[in-house]
Amino acid sequence: MRRHDKQITDQHIIQDILKKSEICRLGMVDNGEAYIVPVYYAYQDGFIFIHSAPQGRKIELLKKNFQVTFEIEFLSEIIKGEIPCKWSSKYRSVMGKGSLTIESDPKRKQEGLNLIMKKYGAMMPLNYEESALSGMTILLLKINAISGKESGTW
């Protein structure tokens, strides 16, 4: 990281960003070109659980290469100044890399979906029809490396 003064070293803050942010962006490679897709997710114990359709470009790319990068940002804000070059921003974010697997165990799929549903505010009992569970995919991203960065006063 070029700006060490912006680096987040406190693991509690990194965990907070992982748990409270709303969107994760996955980075993959498609025929030598970058491919980035935003996904809904939940974080627990070093893993990011991702909701996905069972087919599509993302799944096809993962079948070829399960190594991914990711970015998650938390509460960004543009801070305007009187002079254009004096504008700034306030943000916290994490970036990392990891290996992604397609979860096939129905119990683990339901666990991942429960985490995602609760993260986004589900308050009702989480009972799923078998057809709904079998018609969706949970991707499990094991975080291998992560770094955090922030700007502004927190």
C-alpha cells in the first residue's frame, strides 16, 4: 500500500467492514480481461457467503478458475471544497483475494442463505421451499489475504 497512513491494521475494524457493508464486488478473469460483478453476501469466520444463480458468466468463469479478488466499501462520502483540487473523501474499504467454491451441501447452503437473509434484515422465521434452495447457489469464498484502507476522520 502506497499510503501507509491510510492503512487499516486494526482487525476489529476490518471485521466490522466485512460484516456491515452491503455489496461485495468479485473480480475474475475472462479470456485475459477483468470481469467484476457486484454480489449480495454475508461474512462469518474468514468466509464470505455469496448468493448466486446456478448458471451464468460468473459460474462459468469460476469453473475455469476459482481464484478471485474482492472489494467491499463501507460508508463513502465526497467532501467538497471551495477549490476543485481541495475536494476529498471519507471512506473505509477492504480488498482481498481468495478461493471460491460452489457449495453443494444442502445444509451448508441453507446456513449461508440464513446468514445473508439476516444480514439484509430478515426478521421472519427462515423456512425455504426445497425448490427455492435447489434453484439457487451459495458460493463460499475463503479469504486468503485482506487489507483495509480508510480516509477521513472516523
